[in-house]
Amino acid sequence: MTARAYWQGQIRLALVSIPVEIYSATKSGASISFRQIHEPSGKPIHYEKSVTGIGPVDPDEIMKGYQLEKGEYVLLDQDEIDAVKLESKKTLELTQFVDAHEIDVIYYEKPYFVVPADDLAEEAFVVLREALKRTKKVGLGQLALRGREYVVSLKPCGRGLVLETLRYADEVNRAQSYFRDIPDARPDADLLDLAETLIAKKTAAFDPQEFHDRYVDALKDLIERKAKAKGRKIVDTDPNEDRPSGGNVVDLMAALKKSLEKPAAKAPAKKTTPKKRAPAKKAATTRKRA
């Protein structure tokens, strides 16, 4: 395996220890990187660390500090921080198992691939993987990564396992505070039928290759045109561009019907033809809250 392991240690289940390595499962996309430039000279801007009243300082003179009160810090060097004793730095102990659907997607943060560290670990690794598959459970534990301890989940993925870091409860905002002003109203049955038909029409197997970052593509095109324009400012404006407004009154029934008339962007591999429904006789304007 050419990639460098992000973490090496062991998964422990009761008295069984399995040496493993984990690797990042994701990578950065093809983003556009900009630098700040001094326009008159055309040269890049540089940054240097400095102290008020002293000026630029040597990197070797910089330590980490925790503020106790204004102007008073506890100074720590990296060796002291690295020496903090925490069992989860080298051991992921699986302390609980839950059904996958019990973990809300909002808690998931970053995925990692997990593989056995050597041939001797393969048998126990495969047993754990297959046991998780059969029971349809997700293992939970805590692991120290990137200078902090995470709650992590462990689940089967092909021949290996996927570990995902999870957010703590106090890191997640309560949805109720955002959703409480949304009325708890029952939708019109005809509108709901049309929406379900539209969803069925656009249903297809997920293919990540079908999606790409169109903003990056547009920026690349802008950069290419700007380079040819020799400094001339380029601002594209579309006078016919639709700008959504909360004040627009939309006939939802008519909009859904019109949407069904348009061909789908891509025909699904296995398409289930929905049953035809009789068109609604009259669009609902307002509906009293139940």
C-alpha cells in the first residue's frame, strides 16, 4: 500500500486485540487556490509572525500557550503535549454496538479506511468484519486523533472496515431551535401525489461520477479568459437570470404538473413507472393548519 498510514494501533474487543492501520478515505477536490497579490508591483503578499513592540520573531521561540486570564498564559511545548497519557492514542476499544440507523447523519464527520496491520491480524479482522455484517451493527469507541479524542464508529465496507469520527452531542445544534417556526400542516393530498410522482420519475441509482464541482469549472474558464484579456475586467451578467424572491406567489399545483412534463435529466437504470393519477380538479390555495 503506497499511502502512509494515518494511525497505527489496535482494535480491542473484550480480550481480543487486532493490530490495524487506518488511512484517510477522502481527498481534497480540484479547488482553485488564490494568493493575495500587491497590485502595483504584482508580487505576492508574505506573512510573518511578530510580537507587538518586538517585531518579527524566530519560529523556534514560539510555544503554545493557554490563557488563564488576560495577559497570563500557561506555556507548553509540543513534547509535553505529545506525552499526555491516553489509552485511546494506540487502542480503539469497542465499548458499544448499535443499529446504524440509530446514529443521526448529522453526527458523522470524517471517514477512514481500516485494514489489518499484518498477515497475523487478518483472521481476527475478518471475524470482526463478518460479525458486524451478520448482526447489522455498528461498533462504537473512542480514539485520539489530530490532537483530540473522538467518538468513532466502525462498520463493514467491502473487504475492509470504515471508521468514521463522530461529533459530540455538545457540538451539534438542536434542530428544534431552527425548525420550530415551520408550521406542522398536512399537505394537500393531490399536491403530495404529484410530488411523489415527480420523485419517482427522477429516481435512479446513485453514481458519484455524475456530479462535479461546476463552480471550479467556471473559475477555470474565468481565469483562462482573464489571462487572454490582458487585464481587462470580466464580469458576466445575465439580465434574464432568475432571482428567487420570497414575495413571488407560485401556483404549486401548476408548477408540479409542468415539472412532470419536462424530460428527466437522466433515465434511471431501472425505472419503475408510477401509476397514472387523475389530475386534480382545482389547485389548493391555502389550507388551514390541522
